[in-house]
Amino acid sequence: MYRYLLGIGSNIEPALHVPRILSALAALAGRVDVSRTISTLPVKIERGGTFLNLCASVVLPDTPAAFKIRLNALEVALGRDRTDPGRTSKDRVADIDILACLPFEARSLTAEQLPDESYLRPLLFELAAYLGLELPGTVPTLPPGVQLPGTQAIGKTATSLRLDAEGLLTVEPQKQASQTSDAPAALVTGGAIRLGRALALALAARGFDIALHYRSSAKAAVATAEEIRALGRRCALFACDLTRAADIPELLAQVQRSFPRLELLVNSASSYTQESIAETRLETFDRELATNLRAPFFLLQAFAAVVERGQVVNILDNKIAYNQFPYAAYLLAKKALAELTKMAALEFAPRIRVHGVAPGVVLPASSRSDEYVAWRIEGIPLKMQGSGQHIAQAMLACLDNPFLTGQIIAVDGGESLEGVGRNASEFDPSKI
């Protein structure tokens, strides 16, 4: 996936054609993020009609060459003549330029990627702030002679646009959160899917801006970020392979620069492999400990280095109450993470409170059958399956209680009280 930053302009009935351009882009990408609109006088144009200009962002899988072909076709469809040798001095019904193409996980632009046009740079900085992207240097001001149009439906601040059911361009509701947000921010690792997504959405609903980490789930991360922004909160995406521990300090530095009010770290990213001690391969052991223990350890360390006060929530597993050797490396890592939770709560008190939440049967893997889930539920005292919302409620309860730190809360319907616990390695569907 690529993020394309575009410069858009028109000086032939621009109030009509600029929304047409944006509608076409929204139909192509599903959503288009836009800056405010400005009026500029033309340069080297024959008739000299006033231009409307703005910057826009779309996310697509198209390569730059393929996307450029699409844009040229769009300009022609809107009435631009691209065959005239003298077209560079003609008025433009539609003028769409690619300012920059970034891998979707990229969070910043270099100085070389900024547009030459001085009137576009303030718009690009404004749009980048809305998207949580970093641009080099200070925010430029509009040059003399540039003004905001008197009345434009497109708006005067950065926002997001979609097509409604009738094909009309509409502003997404509650999309006005900006880089100047005074809200606290949370970094949620593994926040694109499953439990991490549920926790990120719960925090956004509580009023947190979200730094959403993912490793490979780029498409899901985009969708989750849209849901968070629909709640009126800022969300920026950060791609990182957390098994590369040396990259973690830079990740936290990037997050803190984008979200100066970073106050919460949720260690939700996890890997899960079923292998007994006898079966455990070296690569399994290294991966499970790197993801489930080493990464949270150094994330917590880096978090403590960049925040004045805050909280950490480590997502564990109710299996830490058992000794289920079929999950040897995974469970050893989670047990150690539980001990890290207590140790860190002591070291960083009172500046940082540290909590552990240990889910039970909440979001079984897609490979688990209905019969398996029913069998697991039968072993739960409350005879029910949990949900991501139940885990989120426990997390929020930890955050809300100022006299709580270093505690492990099992959210499992009482399953861990049984002392043994059921697991997939023991499941025999023939006995049901």
C-alpha cells in the first residue's frame, strides 16, 4: 500500500470541478483526506482565471506509474486536453500532481519531497498534521496574494471526505481532531487487529489519541485508524518489527514527537505457538520470547525514558496460572512478563503505574471449531465466552484507580481458579 500526497487545482469553474476531482478520488480510494482550499492567481496561463488549490491524500495499492496513468485519465475525463503541445500555458479544468509517494507505514517526508510551490507547502503541512505525518522544518505561512475563498463546501480546515450512498461527497463526521489536540495519547502495540484493535477503540472512546502500532497488518491498520478517527480522535500508524529490539527506542521517539502527551503504553502485540518443551524448535523459542517478553521489556524501558508520568498495561494470558507445557516457550514468556509487571511497578513508582491484564477465552483463533469453543466454555465457572470489551473494561478500571499498580487481573470468567485449565492440546471432539 502507498500513501499519495497530491496537489490539486482548477481555474475553469473550479467550484464545480474541484469537488468532481475529489469525488473521483474518493470513489477510487474509498476516502480522501484534504487540506483547506486556497485561491491563487495563475502563473503563465493565457486567460488568467483564479485557481482553487488544495492538497489531498489517498491510500492505494497502485504503483506510482500505474497511479499516474489513472490521474491522467481522470484529468482527461474531466475535460483537460493533454494532447495540445501548448497545454502547459492553458487554463486547467483539472490539474492533479503527485507531490510524494510514501510506503504506507512511512511516517515522515524528507525536505526533498516537499513541493516547490510555496503556496502548497502550508497546505501540505496542515494535511500532514491531520494525518500524523512528520514534515521537516517549521510550518510555513501562506505567501502574499494567497487567500482563502469566501465560501467553499470543501471547508477551511483539514478533513476527510467520502461518498455517501447516493454518490455525493460528504465530510466524515467528527474528523476535526488535529495535531494540536490536548488529549492524552496511548501507544497500542498490535493495535490493528483482534484484541489490540478492541483496546485501541476503547481508549479512543475514552478520549485518548492513538499511536497505532502494527507489523504486517497494514490494510487492517488503515481500517482501524479510520474507526478511531470517526470517534473524533487523532490516530497515526507506526510500523515496526518488535523482534528487532534495537528499533524500539526510535519507535518511541517517533511516537512521542507525534504525540507529546503520550501517557500510556499498551503491550498487546503477541505471538502464539503450540509446542511442548520436547517439541520446541530454536526459532520458536527465540520468536516467542522476543515478541512476548523482550519487546515489552524494552518498550517499557523506552516509554519510561520519554514520559514524565504515565501508565503501562501488559496483556498477559490466564494460562500464566497454569503449567501447560504444550505451550512451553509462549507460556514461559508470558509468565516472565507477569513478573516484569510487578518488578517494573516497583522500579518506576510513583511516576509510572504498571498493570497486567490476563484474558481467558475471548477471541479464539479462526482455526478453532465451534465444538472446541463450546468445550472451553464448559470449563469456565461463569459458563460464557468473554469479549474484547470485557478486557477493555478491565484495562480502563486499572487506569482509573490511582491506588493500583503491579496487579495482575485475570479476566476469564473464573477459569484460572480451576487450577488446571483446558487447552487445545487436550481437546478430543470424539468425546463430545
